[in-house]
Amino acid sequence: MKRIRYTEEFKAEAIKQITERGHGVVEVSKRLGISDKSLYAWLRKNKAASAPDAKDLLAIKQELNRVKAELKRTTEERDILKKAAVYFASHQE
């Protein structure tokens, strides 16, 4: 039996029909004329390729901590400025 090679675009579109449009694997495989086993394999490969690795997660976590600290500092500065504005507005007379 001759093996058929599918393009990456074809595979991506088949995966998109399942992940984004909500169609079933068996339904898509029948409609496109491919094996459902092949489609499941493409899904596994796509999921593994798109999963972030530990290095990426560490970088994201560090960035999140930095942004949280910056937000806390900015919030404190805003509160100080609000108090100063009230103080100077009440003592301006």
C-alpha cells in the first residue's frame, strides 16, 4: 500500500477543525479521508510542540513576579500622591 504524505498546512487545518471549531476526530478524519489514528498522532505531536517547557515557565513566573512588584510599588505611589493632593487642596486657603 502506498503511503500518502500530507503537507504541514493540511495537518494544521485538520487540527484546527478539532481544536478551534469543536469537530470530532472521527468526523474530521472521515470528511478528509484520512485515518483517525493519523489524526490522533498529529494532535499529540501538536500538543507536545505547543506545550511550554520548564525554562519557559520559569521565565514567565519571574516576569509575573516582577510585574506584581512593580504594580505594588505603583499603587503605593498613587496612594501617596492622592493623600498629598488632598492635603495641599485643604491647606491652600
